[in-house]
Amino acid sequence: MKKQNLGIILIVLGALMLILSYFADLVDYNFYNIGALIVIIAGIVTHIVVTKRS
């Protein structure tokens, strides 16, 4: 796996967590949604940092 794909994978993982929380009726649990938000933000930051370095 390339390092450049790590940020994109984290963003997609966070989005999948939000989609699954909707279908699994976990929307009311804030810790799950905040966790997905943190994963998405970490993915965005990782993607920016890796792209700037290469």
C-alpha cells in the first residue's frame, strides 16, 4: 500500500462508519459519530501532509 492512499482510506473508512451507523440505528450515539468524524479529519490531515511531502 502506498503512503499516499492512507489518507483516502481513512476518509472512506470514516464515511463508511457514518453510513453503517445510519443503517444499524446508531445515529443517536454521539461517541460513534464523533469517532467517525475524528477518523475523517485524521484522514484529511494525513492526506495533506503526505501530499505536501511528496
